[in-house]
Amino acid sequence: MKDDDCTALLRWAAPRLRLRLEGFHRVRGQVCKRMGRRLQELGLARVAEYRDRLESDPEEWAVLDALCRVTISRFYRDARVFDALRDELLPALLQSSPVLRVWSAGCASGEEPYTVSILFRLGLLPRFPQARLELLATEADAALLARARRGCYPQGTLRELPTDWRPRVFSGPAVEPCLTPEYREGLIFLHEDLRARMPPGPFHLILCRNVAFTYFAPSLQREVLAGLVSRLAPGGLLVVGTRESLPDGGVELERVAGTLPIFRVPGAR
């Protein structure tokens, strides 16, 4: 598929999917390759034919929506964010509650929620031995969720995880080691799209990174943000991606760790 044809298709389709074209700037090439393969599968030669298919087949919109989901996930991605959670912010929450309830929204293949599990057990439990973690992870892509439940990963996804943690957390083949059972305990994976449904909460920590505030249209971003904030426990924290900004006209939040994208409802402690 030619780049101009792909861009035109995305410009036409994105508003109908409540996505924003600007969010695809860094991953457009990958999305275009996927859409090109889809046209080949359907035996279509031109983008106009695919538009006609979308207009006549409502189920094809769900296929296109899945093609537009691009996930880049690693353990301990954006290390400064997880360092701040481990060293200051989560200890403060554990001083007032022995149970830490966490939601990873749009968890992709599971690196993020497993990172929270590792951080909790290796970074927090030594200081708070009575603490307990309740960890929920949701994802709209069933294939990614299956990989998350399997819990085995290529070495490249581990490169940001603290080196001394790796042999304590992973075992098995060197090419694709698997998490040991201890780091799976208390973690629940659910097949859910946060655009349609959110777990009830409340949560002390919600991570919604590199999904809603990158790809969703501004109006949908505001709806999602309101839903996330309504599920925060008093003093709870919301973490978004380091390249993301919260939508204008949405819920007002304050940063709690300098310039890092970690937020809290103003005045909540």
C-alpha cells in the first residue's frame, strides 16, 4: 500500500473509530503494512475498494480497529517512572493501606503488570512485609492477552529491568525465559476494551500508558480520563506515557513527581 493511500485511508477512518491521526505518526509504517496485508487477504487492489468494504460490512471495522493497535512493551519501560513509584509514591500509599490495588489498563502482552508485581515483591515487600498486592490487567487484543497469560518473553524485552532482578524473576530457556510462579500470584488478566468497559475500582494505582492518550480522539480521551479518575482511591495515582499529555477540558490533575507523568487529584492525600 502506498504511503499516500494509507494516510488518506487513516484520515478517513480514524474519526469513525474515534482515533486521532496524529497518534500514528511514529507507527504509521507498521499500520500501513498491516492494512496492505489485509487488502491482499480480501483480494482487493485499491484502497477505494476497501472503503466500500467497510461501508458495506460493519464487522470489518473491528478488524481495522485491531490493525490500528500498535503495542511496544518492555519490562520496566521508562525506568524513572517505576523508580519514583518504588522509592517514594507507593511506600506513602502503603503507610495508610496494607493492600495495594493496581490496574494496568491496556496491558498488551503483560510486561507492565508483571513489572508492577516484580517491583512490589522485590522493591516494597522487604520494607512492608504485611503488604498485599491485588493486580488487575485488561487488554482488548485477545492474542496479546494470551501471550501475557503465558508469561514467557524474549530477552530484548528485559533490557531495562534491573540486572540483579532478572535471575530472581525468570527461569527456563535463555532465548525466551518465563516468569516464575511467585510473580504471577494475585494477577488477574481480563479481556476488556477500556473504551467500552472499565473495572469498578477503587484502585490505588492505575497505569494507562501509550494507548488512550496517544491514539484516542480528544473527546474519547476526556471520557476515558473521567472514567479512570473516578476509579482512583483517595490519594490514588494515575500514570500515563512519558510522551503523552492529558486532554484539554478534561479532569484537572496535578503532577506528583516533578515532570514525570504521574498524577493525582489535587488536594487528595
